[in-house]
Amino acid sequence: ACGTSWHAGIAGKYMLEELARVPVEVDYASEFRYRNPVLRETDLLLVISQSGETADTIAAMREAKAAGCKVLAICNVQGSMITREADGTILTHAGPEIGVASTKAFTSQMIAIYLFALYLGQLREKLTKEEAKHHAQELAELPLKIEHLLSDADNIEEISKEFFRSQDFLYLGRGINFPVALEGALKLKEISYIHAEGYPAGEMKHGPNALIDEKLPVVIVNTREQGNEASEMRYEKTHSNIVEVKSRDGIILSVLTENDEMSSIVSDFVIEVPETNDLLAPILSVVPLQLLAYHIAVRRGCDVDQPRNLAKSVTVE
């Protein structure tokens, strides 16, 4: 995968390893051919592409097929090169995505991987039918939760007024929130032309702390699932990062689960998202980051549909 699709793949790694208990590696398609990957005939290559025409992804797929791997494509365009050459395809059915910066493609790709993980988990007897049904029900609740989230869109627009003149952004996330941080930073870069960097929250002490000052907005994705021990532990670790950034005079914009008082108190700005299970949280928390990038770009006078120097389908290497 490349770009936004690669971020969906990172989130998908968490889904597949948790639900199907199968080890997953995620590679940039553009880098895959420039090492000597260990490929076996028993491996499945999952190819993620909105257009199905991305040159680097097609080249990586062909190399894996030549090594005897089976290929499953997750794609939005039926009849595209990738869907024609793959052994199987899960179509995302997101409809045409006109804007260069992918948004609904990211959401639909994560949903497709989640459903595939539920199916594979049952085949591998890692999930019972009842467990899979419960997970599917949580997925079915997301449209209403996103609708509820969008009722806070005015707050996001107001927040954009504080940041549209910023020259740099730092996005942080831990665990499955890390690909959300990456995607939020990418959206801001693509359509507002602001330098933004997504980083694992746990790596702050290994360099990025030096960037923090009173001018740097730090967007921290720190959602949690109540009662999930691993989620609570990740939340507390990331909360300590919020406190750390605050102590260094950084400007904190936190994306938090509703009714989170602990992290809200130490944040300068807060965007709330409804609670869901940890694996589905990226589908909710990416939406306000997409809106934030949109409103900042509009305030800067940028063309959000056709950003400079970019194309919808990258058909050259």
C-alpha cells in the first residue's frame, strides 16, 4: 500500500493480529521491491489501493505473485489493474472519490479489513460466532456515532481559527491510534501545505521533544475503551505524554473519548469522539482530523480538492 492506504494497512495490522491471531507485516509498496523480502507460498499478500492503478503497488503485487504468494486486493474500483491481477478482491464500494486527498477511502478500507479479520478469525477458530456477531454489531453502530460526532463540527471550525497560521504541527498516537496520527498529519500536509509530522507517542523522548515550544501545536489522539485493560494502559501512557508536552509549553489539541476529564483538564483544546471498541476507534477519531485539515486549508485559501503537485492516482513510479 501507499500513502493513506498504507495508514489503513497499519490499522489493519492491529485488527488482523487481534481478531485472527495471524502475524502481519505492513510495507510501503514503493519500498517492497528494493529489499529481498522473505516470501513463502503459504503467505497472503493483502494489497490496498483506492484506485487499483497505483504503479508501485502493482509492481509489489507482481513480485509477490512471482514468488508464489496469493494476493487479496482491497480496492474501490472494480475492473482496475489490481483487481484484474489479484487472486481475490474485496471491493470497498465507497463510490467515486473525486478529491485528491483520500477520506472515505481510508474509512472504507479499514472497515473492509475489519470484516476480513472477523471472517478469518472465525475460520481460524480464534473467534466464536457470538464474538464475531458482537464485533459486527459494534461496527453497525458507527454511522450513528459518526453522525453524533459531526454535530461538533462547529467546534472544529472554531479550533481551526487558532491554528491556520501555524507553520508546523506534530501529531502523536500510540498503538492503533498511531496510524490515525499519521493520517491526520498527511491530510494537513496535503491540503493546507503546512509541515506536519506524525509520530509514535512513546518515541517522544528519542528526539521530537526538542521540537516542543510555545508555538508548536501538538495533536494527540488518546481515545480509550472503558474496561479494556490494554486500552486503559495505553491511554494512561499517552496521558503522560500530554502532561509532558504541557510542561514544555506546547499547545495541546487532544482527540479524546467523550467524558474524559483527566486528559481534558491538561489540554488546551479538545475534540470528543464517541466510545467504541479499540479496533474501531480509528474510524471515528480520523474524522475530526480530516475536518480540522479541511477548515485550516480553507482559511489559508488552499484548493482542498486539487492540492498542488499531487494526483489522485499515482500511475508512475
